[in-house]
Amino acid sequence: ALETNDGQPRNNPLKDVSGQVLANVSAKFLRDLRMEGTGRLLDGRIINFHARVAGEIRWRICPASAPYGYGLEDYVLKPFRSVAVDPKVIPIPSVVYIPAAKGTQLPDGSVHDGYFEAVDIGEAIQNQRIDVFTAMGDQSAVFERNGLSNMRPIAVYLVTP
């Protein structure tokens, strides 16, 4: 999620696990951030889901060593290489192979080999659903060029549990 200067009130506090306010954000950005789990604040800091305290989501600011945030158990997220899975279906961490992703040209000019690390989960990622992490903003066109699109069935193979 990318925070924008949308003119909306920034009266939604993002707190760390100790209850300290890290930033105040708009309701729209908070919704986007809750869905994505990671976002870039206007000031450039990367904020990431950390834990729940008494049912409330708590956040953390990510260091330079995790420029896109963390998945489950502090696995560093890697754009176009990390996927969120249902751990009852695919164990964390695992390597999965998605044949339809092989040959995709990535934004850095490299070509994808079809292998991903299953290192994250999400509330909407249940059963046989996965979510490919593509960094900040909507990068779905990268895989759509190879016929991979949202909510369509694809073959996914577990390589290493």
C-alpha cells in the first residue's frame, strides 16, 4: 500500500506492540494497509504488520535490511519471489513452482524461473489460494502479460516443504 496525500484526515493511529504511535494515517490508507500488510508512508518509511495485541493490529517500521517488509516469522519479503499461502495447505517456509510464471520478464529486466518462496499468510489467503508479492503499488501487469491474473486457477507445485 502506498500512502498518498489524499487530503483526508490523518486521525487513525498506527501503533507498535508497546502502544507507541508510529504514524497517523487516513482511513483509506489504513484499509489498504490492513489488506496488504505492508505499506510506504508519505515520509518514506516502510510499515509492516507485526502482531495483534488484544485483537488490535500493531505495526513496525522496517529496517533497510527488509525494504519491503516481513512475511510470517520475520521472513524478508522479496518482490516477485514471495507468496502468501494457507499454511494448512503449503507449509511455511516452502519453495513452490508456478509454471505459468516461468519466462515472465520482471521490472529489473531479469526473467522469472517460476520458483517462489512461501513465506507469508493473509486473512484472505485460505485453502488453495495464493497471493504473489509484487512490491509497492499495483504491479499485477507484470504477470498478466504471461496470462496470470487475479482470481484465476493456476498450477502450483510444492518443491520443498
